[in-house]
Amino acid sequence: MRRLAGHPAGHGVDGLARFLLRSEAIASSRIEGLQASPQQVALAELADQDAGVSKGFTATARLVANNVAALQRAVTDLVGRDVVSVDDVIDLHRSLLPEERHHGLRDVQNWVGGSSWHPLDAEFVPPPQGEVPGLMGDLATYLNGAEHAPLVQAGLVHAQFETIHPFTDGNGRVGRALIHTVLARRGLTRGAVLPISLVLLTRSDTYVEGLTAYRYSGAATSPEGQTGVDGWLRVFLTAAATAAEQAEAFADELGELREEWDERHRAHRESRGLRPVPRAGSAVTRLLDLLLAAPVVTARTVQRLLSITHPAARQALEELAGAGILQPKQVERNTTGYLALDVFDLLTLTERRLASTRWDTRESAPRRVVPARPQR
């Protein structure tokens, strides 16, 4: 994981984070199954930065983009706190589920699975509502400490939160966000980058078995309890290792794509009688680096992100479009978006791999809704 954080394609890994969080937002909420393409979500995110963009994406894409933004803001806020309180976790729940009718810790008994009328056939019955405030206070104390290594702490925070199940709805999404919070607070990741929760969702049977072992094995100080904790941590740490491997593979692919872009760009410039390599620090060179993390832009966003003039931004975009690196797309009457479709193809293939139980769609098909395989 530390090696991943220092990967040469680090900016691209940040871009990966946004799209993996998009998948997580869908999988972890009640809109699961509603599809929005990576391009649509990227356009919806772009609309928040460029007032000239308001088309080219669906209402679902806008909702998913909002969910991703809420998760990023919430995790970032918690990472920056000196101390994370129970109220902070409640605020995280409110941020992630703004439409939820019941915010705050639950004051009723809830359960997982079985009938919605009674818990007799439930898969799991959390602690009574009267115990929730004290249990959450204990969890916050542990989250703020450093008694265990970061990954162990993140795994135990997640399992204990899911066992307490402190909210009437949305516990899964909040519990997965807390994984990112712990890893970032302990300095293991720079942000919500690692797709551990997506790996856990793909291996859902193993995930549930691990949580069940943690919940029902007895007191943690007993031999049986230690066996249950070890069983859960084995599941969690395996997921973390897989997530790091898959994210690193994506980062490697981004690095290879960047080299391919350089070759395309060099050939295009030579065909126009220009020097093969533009000067270091030029607008077009800086734009090439930017595209790995922001694969859809407009002239206005490039102007703002690179602090250059509008004509310079337009010229750099047109040069990369001529090289076949960017694809122009009319998003408004007076606004053209430029999409790095190669990046979207890599993101799509990565999402599909993360939904395969063998991390290879040639060996096992995706187990949940994922984007269609690129056809270009």
C-alpha cells in the first residue's frame, strides 16, 4: 500500500479513487442497480466546476456524482479532525444519506435479513438501542487511538461498527467510509483511494462469514473470541492486499497509457512540421499530465486548473484532439467537452475486474452491475 502511494502515476491513482468511489456509492446504497457510465458521471462532476456544462449526463449520473462528492468531503473532514467524535460519525451518516428520514443514532431495535416485521428469522440482530450510545463512544475512543497497526485498526473499526449497526439505514456505506477514514488518519493512504470495500462486496459470501465469525465467537479475550477476530482480520487483510494489487495494476496501465500518448503526440507534431517534443512546462505538456486524473475537461476548466489564458487552453486541447488523445464532444451550444476515452476504457476494465471473484473477467464473470466492456 505504501508502494502504491508513491507510484509514479500517483495523479492517476487519485483519478481512480473517484471512479471507484462512484462504484462504491452505487453498490452501497439503495440505488444499487441503476447504471451510469463513467463518462456521464465525469460530465456530471464537470458540471459542478463549469457552469457551461449541464447536459450529456442522466439524473442518475448526477446523483452518483453527488454521492461520490459527499463521501470525499465527509472522509476528508474526518481525516482532518484532531479527535473524531460520535457526533462526527452521525454527521458523516447525514452527509452520505441526506434523503434518509432518520438521522442520529437509532432509538429502535433493528436487524439484518429475514422479515421486515420481526427479527425471528434475521441473519443478525444488533445490540438493543439503549446500548448504542455507549458502544459508539467506545468505538470512537478506539478509532482515535493507535493501539493496533493501521490495517488491523481499520478492519476492527469496520467490523465493530457493522456489529453495533447504530443507524436505522445506511450502516454499510458509513462503515465502509470509516475504513478510508482510519487508513488516511494513520497515514497509510493519502485519501479514499484503496478499493477494499469493492473487493469485500465481490467476495460477499466470505465477507459475511468473516463478520459472522467476529460477531458470534464470544468475548474477544477468550480463545474462541480470538479465533473469531483472527478469522475476520484474515478476510479483511486479504481484501486489502487484493485491493492494493488491483489499484497498482491500474496505475501501471495508466503509466503505459501516458507513454503511448507521448508517442501519438510526437508523431502528430512531426506530421505538422513542429519540434517532436514540446518544451517542458508548456500548456500541452501539463495538460497531458492532468488528463490522467481529470479525463474530461473544457477550455474553461483547463484555463482554471493550469492558470493559463483561454486561447492557450483551447490551443492545447485542439492539439491533443488532433493527435487522437482527446475526443471532442459538444455538451452545450457554446461549450465543447474533451474526453480522454482511453482513460475511461481503463477505468471500465478495472471496475469489471474488481467485480470478478478471480479478478479476471476471462475466468469469472462480474458478480454485480458494472459498465459494459469498451467497444472501441
